[in-house]
Amino acid sequence: MIHNKSWIGLFFTALIAFSGCGEQKKDQRLPILGRHDIQNGDTTYHTVPDFNLVDQKGRKVSKQSMKGKIFLVDDFFTSCPTICPKVKQQELRIYDRFREDSILHFLSISIDHRRDSVPVLLDYANKLGIDNDRWHLSTGDKDHIYDIVEGFFLIALEAEDAPGGFDHSGALILVDDQFRIRAVCSDGTDKETVDAFMPKIQLLIDEVEGS
């Protein structure tokens, strides 16, 4: 299943613009991003889609298993020759900074269902040196993966002319404990952009742990 890159790209651009690029003040709350509906004075916000994945340890990863957690989402593939290694290095910086905050988890969704098997993902996780209980490198059925990626407002396309055969965004999506998107890091390869993003993660941790 190949999705419309232009539509997703336009929505993703609007989402980034709404979320802002600078640091938030400590007394502010992060906005709730995405579409929302108002009926009888009650607001219903966009939540990420249901997902049924398998991680590098062969465990099921779903909304149920991520319940009550904050998580950072990206799409990648282990053989990516360009942006994925850069994004993972920046994610490792986030991981190290929030190492003691057990409420924060990481969900990296592979868009290469053919090559990124559970053993391949486990080998990749071991090379990263990550905690397998907090950082899930995941895979699943092809159509399901692309539906999920789109539901997180990420971009992923099979593209023969792209390095490694896939075109994707390199963004990071911050999801709260109610499965709502709260912040977007538009360029997960860039140190300064990630530096500006990390205070937003702290704001969400403080909000959820203080509620």
C-alpha cells in the first residue's frame, strides 16, 4: 500500500507549524496536535491508530502494552544508508538524557518488512546498546505498517530512486499517555533541532507525572 506523499506532507507541514519550533516556557503545557471535533461543548482530539507490532524480542507492541506511557515515535529501516543512522544518534542523546525517566519509551517502526526481521532488529538494538524494555524496534505486516506510520503523521514511501529504496521524513513524534500527539521534532538528524525538542519532552513528563 503506497500512500499519497503530497497529502501527508502538507498535513505534516501544518502540524509542525502549529507545534512551533522554539522551547516552551516551564509553566506552559504542550498543545494537543492534529484534528479535533467539538460536539455539545466537548472536544475529542485525534489519537494515534491502534497498532499491532512485534519488537526485537518477539514481543507484541500495541496500545495496550504502551498504556500509561509517553513514547517517542519514528520510522526507519536497519539498512538505511542516509538519515536513519543520524536520527538514531540523536535519539540516543534523548535516551541518555531521560534515562532515569521510566515513563518515556521509544517506538521505532521499521518500514522494511522484508528484511527487518526480529533477529535483524535485535542485532540492531544490541549495536545501539539500548534497553529492550524501553525502546521497541518493531515490525509487522506491510499494509499495517504504512497505515500506522500515516496515523502518526510520518512519511514513508517505497521509492526505487531513494537511497535504500525508501523515502521517509526523519521526524520524531511525541505521544502522551492518552495516545495524543503533543509535539513534533521536524528534523531528527539535526542536533540543534533536537536540543530545542528535548525541553518539550520534559514538559510532557512533568505534566503526566504531575497529573
